[in-house]
Amino acid sequence: MANWELKSCCNNDQVAFMVTVGVFTVVILALWRTVLLTPFKLITVFLHEASHAIACKLTCGHVEGIKVHADEGGVTQTRGGVYWLILPAGYLGSSFWGMALILASTNLTTARIAAGCFLLALVVVLFYAKNWTLRGLCIGFIIFIAIIWLLQERTTVRILRYVILFIGIGSLVMFFLLFLMLRSLQKFVLAPAMELDGDLYGE
């Protein structure tokens, strides 16, 4: 018979992790409309557009350029590839990378790997960037992650895991909020003039 009791389900580290996730989520929601979260909201747009680019490359297409705008919009210009796989990759990718970063933050080794992959992605996208907002975002986060990593390895300030976790939660929160808000806005206000990835996919 299955045992559904939860008395021994979580050790202290697991409880601390879940509490941290809850606290970060509340902080992100509380500061959502402040300038403090703008870089992290833009990095979620970066993950969204990078996912389009990855899908394009994986389906033998060509990425002509990527833009991220200060108003939290973005566009990935592609040629070729499988259109019906490239379009949904933005939403699916940003949620996937958010969850991957959250899972990676549970262990210092995997957090280091995630930070390294994130730095590599920032460097690669920098060469595809077609506006200064995205270039500045990439350069800024390369410097930011490098400093956090250096502090992790050389000092007692060990926050690399928490930074990776914060970015991951921010990506998931923005994915759900942005998707739902845009859907509502499109449906009730801007329906004739606004197209989302999902609408293009449906066509």
C-alpha cells in the first residue's frame, strides 16, 4: 500500500531550498514594476529569443540577428529552418531554461556548470546582437556572473547558487505572467493589432 505520509519527505537542505524559492518568488512579484528587476526581466527575454535561435539552428536554418528591446520586447530574425518548431521554441525554451537553472542551483557543481553555459550563451548571442540594448545586456551579465563566480571561489561570499536560482525563478515567473498578461491584453484590448508567437504558430 502506498504511503502518503510526508513526515520524512524533506531534510533541512530541501526545506531551506523550498523556502528560498518561495522568498525569491515573493520578492520578484513585489518588485515586478521596479527598475531593480529590469535587467532580470530582459534576461528572460534574452532566453526567449535565444530559444528561437537554437530551434532555428537545430532545424538547419540561419539566424540573421537577435534584438532585445528596453520595453521587454524582442525579435529573432531567421531564414530557413522548420517554422512550426521555431515559433513555439521561445515560450517553451524560456520556461525550460528557467526550470533547468532552478534545478542546477540545488548543487554547487551543477550551479557552476549552469553559470558556465550561461556565460557561453551570452558570448555567442553577443555576436548575433543587432541592437545596443542586447549588446549591453550580454556584456553586463557576463561581467556580473564573472564577478559572482570570482567571489564564490575566492571569498566567503558564496552566492553563485542563489544568483542562478533567482534568474531561473525570474524566467519562470515572467514566462507565466507575461504570457498570461499578453494573452489578456490581446484578447480584450489590442486584438486586431497584436500578434504573439502562439498566434503565428496557429496560422
